[in-house]
Amino acid sequence: MAEKWSLGRALRGVFVRPTIDDSTWEDLEAALITADFGPDIADQVIEELRESVERFRTTDPRDLHRMLRETLEERFAKYDSTLTLTERPAVVLVVGVNGVGKTTTIGKFANFLRRYDRSVVVGAADTFRAAAVDQLATWAERGGAAIVRPDREGQDPASVAFQTIDYAKREGVEIVLVDTAGRLHTKGGLMDELTKIRRVIEKQAPISEVLLVLDATTGQNGVMQAEAFLQHAGVTGLVLSKLDGSAKGGFVLAVQERTGIPVKLLGQGEGIRDLTGFTPHVFVQSLVEGSI
């Protein structure tokens, strides 16, 4: 089977040459675009690197390699990827369109928090599909979290959110993850529902984070799909699911720069432990060196 394309492997061919020439710039730009940075960001990065090469009067591709890492790190670091979970209970609203991996992300996030010895309860406020509640329960159990289910099919999602916060307060649970419906983003009713859930929750506890799950494999289309959430849901952070690293690493930067909202978590596999926090230095190193 052919080896999967990655930015790191593509760059190795660029930086092993004896000098920086026109083909270096062409191949570097092509690699960045293929890695889903998008043409605008790729152009900006190339322009910055050209200026640095000129300023330092270097023709050594190894210098260019280092400059690329530094330039990308600087861009990623403009956004604060710290999760704000100091409230007790810390309430996290998880939003996103159907099919982006929201349910599995919640299970992985619960497991991520449990590894830091935080107690977690999941609220199954996507009450319109019985299967959604069952799937969430499976992933919550795998993640080591308690779950609050609807009392009945089709129960008002805001009332499930209320019951979940009530459970957390009663049982002393530290972190609450509230799942929400992900029906078609063009439906105004979904946004009204999210507004109601927020209003009900905020009467009991402040909302610490609103995390929007995006499918990294959809590239720029994922951001377009999510615009209603970005506009109406008060999103504080992004979670990129399905980031297998093959050609989509640049999407992390593209989505931050387009939305102005930081990426806070990355899902890079199917396993329960395959969710990590986002650290610019570590991510850029693995992206440029080819481990993702």
C-alpha cells in the first residue's frame, strides 16, 4: 500500500537540497496548500519566509526549515488554547452538526479529564434521537463518566441540561459535559434550542466553555457548515475531530484564523485516548517533522 502523504515527508524533499532556489519556494508553497493551509495563508507564510531569508542573507535550506517552524509556531501561538475549567461545577456545552464525531469526542474528552482525576458527568441533551442517547451512554461509560439520560423520549433538551447540573451539584461532580442536538445548521430552531439550553444552565451555574466540534477532513467546508454555531452559540473553543494528519494539519491554523476562535482539543484517532490538548510548539514540530 502506498505511504500516506504528509507535510513532513513532503518538506523533507524541499530541505535536503544544496541551496534555496525558485523550485524550493514553489515546492514549499505546493506542500502548504496540499496540507490544507489554504492559498491565502500559504502565500502569507511564503512571503514572511522570503523576507526572513533575505534579511539573514542565507541560502541554506536548513535555515529555511527552522524559519518555517518558527513562523508557524508564532501564528498558532496568537490564540490561547487553554481550557477554562476552574468553576465548580465547570459546565461545558458541546455543539456541532451531525456527523462530525461529537458523540465520540465527548467520550474521549471525559476520558481526557478523568486522566487528570476530574469527576465528570455527561448530559444527554440530544433527545430527538433515541440512538444518540444510547451511543452517548456507551462512550460516556468508556470514558469513565456518569450520564444523565432523558426521563422520556423527546424530553425538552433544556430540562435534561437542568437535571445534569442538578446531579453535578448534588453529587459534587467537578465537570459537566452537555451534549446538544446537531440537526441541520440552517434550521433556526436549533439555534433557538441552544439559546434556551444556555439560559436554563446559566440560572444554575456559569458556562465555562462552549466547544464546537469540527470534522477536520471537511477542510474549509467545515467552517462554512459551522457558521451558524459560531454566530449564535457563543463558541469559546474548537475541537477538531478526525485529524489523521495525512493532509489536513494546516486546517488547524486556517480554521483559527478564519474564525478567530482557538483550537483547544485535537482528535487524532478512533481510540478512547485519542484526544489531546492543543500545544502550538508540539503540534508544529510534529506537523513539520512528519509524525502527523
